[in-house]
Amino acid sequence: SQESRCKYRQNVIDSSRKAEFIRVKLMSKLTIITGPMFAGKTEELLRRIHRCQISNNKYLLFKPSLDNRYSSAEVVSHQKNKARAIVLQSSNEIDKYASQEKEQTIFFFDELQFFDEGISEKINFLLKRGFLVIGAGLDKNFRGEPFNEVMKTLLSLADEVIKLKAICQVCQGEASYTQRIISGQPAAFDSPLVLIGGQEGYEARCRQCYACPRS
Ligand code: TTP
Ligand code: MG
């Protein structure tokens, strides 16, 4: 009968959910979405968050307090997709979430390069607890060097690195560098590491079109 078929299907779903729970519990995973500015890192993070929303999978989205380009409690992409986020003043605040969440909860982080030094240890702790962690962050700074120690550590800790490319704004080739522009000129090497901004101060560039003069 229809009813017994439904019951059978429900049993199959329940047991595969149980199997999924065990898999998730045993197979924690760190995915880092990286690349230059304008590559769509935040877009990719939001796409995955959207899938959590559709499938009713619990998630938490964190952002550092430093990046205030957009309204503070939201993560917004260039395509204007957005999601509510928890703004962290310090990576120590993660402990509270690690202890109260079930293993199915997925932890998302945007702008990883702007969290404090303690973030890599906290993420490692989440992974040991069995959580899935998905984070986005810049691999290189405007100097063309690894962004900082946090990004170096997280990229080596990652089980999966998704390296996105942007379009070079000079030659339209594939871009993996971020060009900082100050008064229409390439910023000098000794310009400060952190300068919050978007299209007014930065361009995506390929290796050949990118420049960072050392004065
Ligand atoms: P991102 O989120 O990496 O930039 P994005 O939103 O353009 O990229 P995506 O579409 O892939 O998400 O944010 C980069 C921030 O970092 C931005 O505020 C500028 C800042 N920044 C620095 O402070 N120093 C640097 O050297 C670089 C390259 C960026
Ligand atoms: Mg972004």
C-alpha cells in the first residue's frame, strides 16, 4: 500500500541520516576558498550557505569585526547576495559555539585574513571536535606575498583548497593577484598591509599586469 511504501521510504531516510551523522562526526573537514579580490570567494561561501538554508542544515557564519565595508551583522557579496553573520571581536568567542553546537552544524568564516592570530588554533579545535569548517580568505596581500601567518597556517591545515581566479582588469586574462591603486598609481611596497576597500582602491590583475614598486 501507499502507506507502507511511505513508511519504508521514511526508514531508509532515517537510517541514511544516521549514517550521514556518523560520517560527519568522524569526517571533519576544512575547506578554504581563496584567491584574489573580486574572485567571488564571498559569493561561493554564500552559495554554500544557501544550500544549508534549503536543506535545513544548521550553520553559523562568522566575520571579523575589522571589515566594516557593509552593514556590520551581514556578509554581502559583490552580486549583493547576503547572509546574517556573527561579528567576532576575538577568536576566543568561538569556544562558546564549539561547546553548544551539535556536530551537524557547519561553521562558515568570511575574511579569514582579518581574524586574530588565535583563529587557526580555534579552527583546528573545531575540526578535532568533528565539525565541518568552510572559510574564505585572501591568499596574497597587495605585495604579492602570502597574506599573513593566519592564512599560511590555514592553507596548510586545509583538507581542500578552492582557489578562485578573477578577471585581470588590464588584459582580461585570469587574475590571481590583487593590485592596490592609490591616486591612480600602483601602491608602493611599503604601503600599510591593511586597507579596507573595494573597487575604488583595488583591481584584480594577472601576474604580468600586476605591479608593486619597491621604492
Ligand atoms: P575580499 O573579500 O577578499 O575581497 P572581495 O570581496 O573583492 O573578494 P571576493 O569577491 O572574492 O569575496 O576582501 C578583501 C579586503 O581586504 C578588502 O577590504 C581590502 C582588504 N585588503 C587589505 O587590507 N590588504 C591587502 O593587501 C589586500 C589585497 C586587501
Ligand atoms: Mg569577499
